Amino acid sequence: MGYSSTIVNNDMFVGHEDILNDIMNGLKNGESYAIIGGRRCGKTSILRKIEEVLKIPSKIELFNVKPCYIDAQGLDDFTVRGVFREIYSQTVKGLCNASWLYADNGHDYDNFKKHLDQIKPMFESKYGDNWLVVLLIDELDMLSTKLNNDLFFQNLRNFLMNSDFARNFRLITTGVKILSNLISHGSPLNNLKYKYLEIVSEKAADNLICKGFPYGFRPEVREYFVDITGRHPYIMQGICENLPRNGNAVDEMALYTAKTKFQEEHRDFNTWRDGFSETECTIYHLLAESKDSFLTGIELKDAIHPSLISNVQDSLTTLRYHGVIDRTDKNKPNKIAGTIFKKWFEENLPKDKIKLSEKALKAALIKSTEDLLEAVNGSALGNEELAKAQEALNDAISKLKDDTTDISINKNYLRTTFDKTLEILKTAGPIIKDSANIYSALNVLGTSIGWAAGFLSGTI
């Protein structure tokens, strides 16, 4: 049996026991839930785990439970009628024939309840008066992109809260950002309580290692594993799938090879990045560029463009449930989780989505200009060329550090200064190829300060 089989069905669940316990207690009190997490954060795994637990007799006190798993992405009819038909079909599965008569008048919700009325005696006969169906709908939010309006979600809310079946049905659903909007205040499913998935604890990461590798990791390898994955369940599993299982403790070379293979085989990072908003991309970039990869909320609001400040808190929540920032310790600032995605993100920076305050933009331009100056000072340029480059860069740094300087007005000047300096550096000839410092400086406008380059070139 491969590592993937062990982890996907059971071990991927490590670290979310608190969510499971809260949901189990809430179900018996009439609560329904939305589990929100990023792509590949273990939403399906926890839903399947809940299904497994609910099949244990008397797990929900006072109720005889029938869990019903539904994959919303696998539906063949994305209409209100089609969705209610699928819910009915899964509800009566194993109980009776799931025959369905369509309503001629289009009253699909009423027709759904009518069908349930007809099979209610069968439920009572098999499960007793205290029967309970728990609908486990995976990726419910994708229905909002398929249905024409909110009618289904409004019907679902009424069904769970006010219908004759409210006592006998609960809903646990999963989704990403759209689901978060569906359950917000004033939205059709704001009756659902929400649970956010995020990175797992260090203890849970250790449990994952122990279950997949009885001989464990060497201490330095374990530290490296936690550092690069950020304890993101999907990244941990993806790397572990590529590790050898030969009865020996995993060493650093094996982990490095597995990490490299994971990055070559998986392209999910593009999906994560493309799904982030301007605020989310800007916040993540600021954290990635900061010392020790963390910033306080005040520091973030100081660095982000004023038009995005109102979105900061929601964006931090989104980044948290995508598993790319670490907020497991609520007493510590917002921090990057894992170096694999951090490095990839900075190498594939979405320049058009990075919007900073003028103060932060100035600071970045100063740093980039100082980096160029350092490259000039360390180059083999002749005295005349060296003097020209130093003069141009020192003048640019002085202007940038002047509080009265308006970057927008001086954009062309700064761009010209950078371009001239790079041209001067190119005269260093073959030495450039042997100097990582100068070579980096030559590419500074394209990579090291991607969004600043965009600003200077007029694209931002």
C-alpha cells in the first residue's frame, strides 16, 4: 500500500480533531456548518472523516444518524430541480427506490418536500422517531456559478430552519471564497456556522510523519520538512508521497529530492495565486519581503495602498485558510507559512496585483537603488564610468529619501536613472557573467523589485 493511500483516507485528517469535535457537538443542538478552506487544504478529507464518524451508532446523542455524501462537482443537472433530486436520491439510498416525479409547475422545493413526506414513515420504521440525515455536500459554493440565482440557497435555508423537516436534517458543506460570501451577514446561507481550515499544528505534523514513516525523520530533516511545507497538509502529503520507504530514517538528500519532484509534478500554486485578490497578493508579497517573513496588522496597513486597507482583515483570513500564512499563535504577528510557496510566489510575482502605499514604494525603490549602487561599487568599471553611476544613483537615493518627493512626478527620472546605470554596468563586459551580484543588479527591474519595475515602466 502506498503512502498516498494511508494519508488521503485517514492521516490527512490529523490536526483538525478540534473542528470535528465542535461539529459533532453542534449537530445534536441543531447546528449546520460550512467548512471553508483553500484548494488542497483537506476539505474533502475532513468531510469524509465526518461521514465515517457519523456511521458509528449513537455518535450523536439521542439521534440515529444517516450521513449522505454529495459531490456538487459531480452533479449532472445544475438546476434547482436537479440538485434537489440528487439530495433526495442520496437521502433515500439504501432505504427505498429513489423514484422521482418532476413537478409541472416548477415548484421544485415543494416537490422535494412532498417526496420526503412520502418516505418519512420508512425512516421512522428503520431509524425510529429520532432519525437524522446529515447532508455532507462537498464544494457547495460551485453551485452558485452554475445556478441562475440564489433560489436554491434560499430554499435550503428555509428547509434547514423552518420546514417540517428542520429537526431531521443538518448540513455540513465545504467551499472556498464563494462559500464565505454565501454565509456572510445578509446572505442566503448565513444560518450556517463556519469553521476555517488552516495549517496543522507541529504535533499533528509529527503524527503524520510517524504514521507514514515508522523510523521517522532525522531531527534536522524534520525541521527542514516543517520549514519548507509550513505544515500545509497538501504540501506535506505531496512531498511524503515521493519519499523512499525503505525502513530507514529519512535523510536531508531524500527530502530535497522529494521536494523537487513535488514541485515538478504539481501546478496548484498557479491556481492559488490566480485566485488571490489584489489585497491578498499585496499582503503576501509584503510578508514575503519583510524581515523574518512577518508583519503586524498596523505595519501591513501602513505599507498597503490606501484603497485596499478596508480589505486587509478579510484578506488575512483568506490567506490563513489557504494555508499560506500562519496564525496558529494568535499572540504573534501575521507570518508566512512555508518556504516552497513563498519562493515560487516571488519568482512568479503577479505585478499587476501588487498595490503599495507611496511610503512602501519609496522604501522598495530606495532598497533597489542601494542594491544597484552596491553592485556598481563592487564592479570592475573604470573610474569615469564608476563616477557617473555613483553620482546618478546617489542623486536618486537622495530624491527618494526626501519626504517632499512625489514618486509619480519623478517616475520618468527614476526610470531613466536606473536604465542609464544598467547601461553603464553592461560595459563591465565578461566580468558580469562571473559576478552574481552584478548579474542580479542587471535583472533588478524584472525580478527583484517586480512591482516597483512595473510602477516605473508605467504598467502599475
